Amino acid sequence: MNGKVVDFQAGKESQLHKRKEAKLDAMRQAFRLARSETEKADSKSPSANSGTKKKRRKSKK
């Protein structure tokens, strides 16, 4: 045998990372699309612009 060592684990981790990034990008794009559709629908309603402040909930201790 020759003295070359093949590291399959590093290649596998690299491929898994690429898959996770692609999945994350797809999810981000879907959320942006969904958010932009709801923002367009909200901007058409007359009551959407009247209440610009959002109510905050207090965190439970």
C-alpha cells in the first residue's frame, strides 16, 4: 500500500455543512416571501397603518 491517507470524515462534514446551508437558505427565502406577502396584505387594510406601535409581553421570571 502507498502512504496516502484518505480522510472521509472531513469530506462528509463538508458535504453535510453545504446541505444544511442550502436548507437554511431555502427556509430564509420562504420566510421572506411569506412575510412580504403578509406585509402587502396588511398595507392594503386601513387599520394596519393606524397602530404602528407593537405591544410587548413581559418575560416571566
